Amino acid sequence: MAVPKRRVSSTRRDKRRTHDKLTPPTVVTCPQCKAPIMPHTACKACGYYDGVKVMRTRDEIKAANAE
């Protein structure tokens, strides 16, 4: 079984781990309602994607069911 001949220094170990960091998610504002959304996704607040209404919101569904 392979066993390291020498101890790995903290500097060498940390250099190897430089790419293991987390990055915060990218957030953009919806051009229709100005709500924060993830890029390239439909807005859950207003239902628009790229200026086109693509889905109904929860409020619209509740209003339709109440009628």
C-alpha cells in the first residue's frame, strides 16, 4: 500500500485546494416586475420570460379557482 514518504505542508495542501471555494449564485432582476430571479429562468412572481408570459402565477391560479 502506498504511504507518503513525507508530510504534505500546509502551504502545498492549501495550493491544491484553491479551486474548492464556493461562489455565490448569480441573481438578476426581472425586467417586468423587478423581482430578484436566477438568470435564464421564468420569473415566479409575474410569470414572464424574455418579455413573454410563459406561466401562470400562484395568485392567478387561486383567483381562477375561487371563481
